[in-house]
Amino acid sequence: MTTYRTSKKELAQILAPLTVLPGADRMQDGHWSAYHAVLGEYFPHELRAAAKSLFCHCEYWPQPKRILEVLKRNRQVLGNNAIDRVKAVAAGLPDPGPIAELTEADRKAILQAFPEAKQIGHAKGGES
């Protein structure tokens, strides 16, 4: 079962600026329902960012696939913890930022702090 994070009405309000584009006049209630079924699981702030991006680049009313491409690209830019970041922003919390990758110096510091960790990931680590 899909959990909708954006209502059908909210989605229509978010995409309303795009209705100036050719093709928007063909949107009927069934179309809005289909768009909502595909895009409703995204947060309103994500949809606003996608609509803003599309408003600057689209020449015609965007199909759901085009909007999804923007939404997915925006999440990829956020990094491995994208869903945690968008949930935090949706809840009104500060963006926790991307997960920092361990540097080689960080890895060495961890290994020095925990000598038993040296065997983790070692080819002979599982041997007794």
C-alpha cells in the first residue's frame, strides 16, 4: 500500500504554475489522479523544487516520467541518506547533510582505537 505524503489537492497546487505550458489544458480529473498515484509519495517540498526546475526548462506540459526524473535526480544529488534528509526537512528539522565518507586517515584511526577491528574484512579474519 502506498503512503501518500502529498495530497491530490496539494499536488495540483504545486504543479499549477506549469499549467501555462501547452498541453496543460488537456488535464482532467483522471489525469490528476494518475499523476497523484505516481508522484504522491514524494514530499511537497521535493515536488516544489521539481516544478520550479521544470518551469524553467519545459516547453510542453511534463509527463509524470519527466517529473520523476527530476525528483530522482534531486535525491541522487543529496547522497546515500537522501530519504533521511528529505524526511527531516519535511518534519521541519534542519537538513542533517550528507553522510561523510571515511577517509583513509579516519579508517586508520578506527583501527588503532580498536585493535580487534583489524580482522574485520581481512581475508583470514574468519579463520580460527
